[in-house]
Amino acid sequence: MNLTKSSNPALSNSVFSKVQTGAQTDVMTIEGTVNKTGLMFLILAFAAAFTWRKFFGVYEFGSTEGAFSAVAPWLIGGGIGGFIVAIITVFSPRYSNITAPIYAVLEGLFLGGLSAFFEAQYPGLVMRAVALTFGVFFIMLFLFRSGKIRATGKFRMAIIAATGGIALIYFVSFIAGMFGANIGFLHGNSLFSIGFSLLVVGIAALNLILDFDFIQRGAEGGAPKIMEWYGAFGLMVTLVWLYIEILRLLSKLASRD
């Protein structure tokens, strides 16, 4: 099966070989992947509502610090747990019908708490971030379906390199933070910092093109039906990243007012 590689590690070619067990009677379809993506969004939204309401239930009668402390265990548990489940899903795609919904629950807990914290600081910020995330998603889908942007070899390699570079910068920042160092342009609100966030949002958006291409080729190549769950999971990984980066960008802009 000749499938195009995506820079999203969850949607690399090798995952198909992990679930090929012979002749397939039920195969992956784009419609099936869309339905499962929608279901995962619903699961994520319900989980996010839990930590969101928990945060503002405390914030209404206390401080931001107290409200954040109330959701911190859920936020941290969701973030770490989501990362672990994502790794398990990448290495065991044949169980993605189980692990993908679990990932949606955990990421929902994480995003609900994180979003509530930003909303408390900058009212209205979260709705703008959600709207922009969906707006970018549909724009990139239109550009992909219309053929305006194609996942060519050069395009693919450029996005892979850019995504890897961003991951490296974040990793270095994390390690530096453990020793008390702070990489200012990642967290400040300078014009350079805002420009960097715009760049990251752009790279995250372009990753959607590769994800759409991967899912389409999987469906056209007769991948096993279980890969609908895996395709939905991979798309969710990119969208979660895109939303977080848009949230960070908007918060930087709001802090300059």
C-alpha cells in the first residue's frame, strides 16, 4: 500500500503494517473517519465541560490561584495521561477503537482546565480560540479538497522539518525550565514572541493538509476499518495542538492591551 507519510507521528505509514492481518472485508472510509472524529469531539467537549465548571465553581467564590489548584490534578492527570495513551495508540493502532476515546476524555480534562484558566484572565478568549480553530480547520479542508494545496514530496518534507524544529525548541525550553531558565520568546508578549506563535500556528495548520491526505490515501488504499478510529485520533492530535497554539497566541495579544 503506497501511502503518503504525514509529519504527524500518529499518522505515519508504518501504522498500517501493524494492523494488516490478511484479507479485509471491512475497510476504512472517509465518512467513517469523519463520524468517529465527530464522536471524539463530543467526548472531548463533555470532559472539558467537567474541569471548566469545576474551575469556575471555585473561581466564583475565590481567586484564580484557588480555582486553578482545584482543577490542577485533573489538568495534570489529563495532560500526562493523554500523552501516555497517545504513545500507546501510536504503537498499538489495532486497539485505537479503545484508546482513541480514552485519549479524547483525558485531553478534554486537560483542555477544559487550561481553557478556564485563560478565560479567567482574558474573558472571551476561549470562544475566539475555538472559533479560529474550527475556521482554520475548514479553510485547510477546503484548500485540500479543491487542490489549492497538495501534499507533494517537497511540501511534506518542509512541514516535517518545521514540525521537528518546533518540537525541539519546546523540548529545550522544558529542560531549561527545570533548571530555572526561561526562553522569553516562547512565553512573553514581545513582537518576536507573537511572530513565533504565528509561525507555529501556521505549521500546525499545514499539518492538517498532510493528515487529510493520509486519511484519504488510507481510504483509497483499502486500509482496515479499525483505522477510521486511528485516523480520527491522529486528526484530533493535530487539532488539539492547533487550539493550544491559537490560545497562546491570543493570550499574548490580549496581554498587550
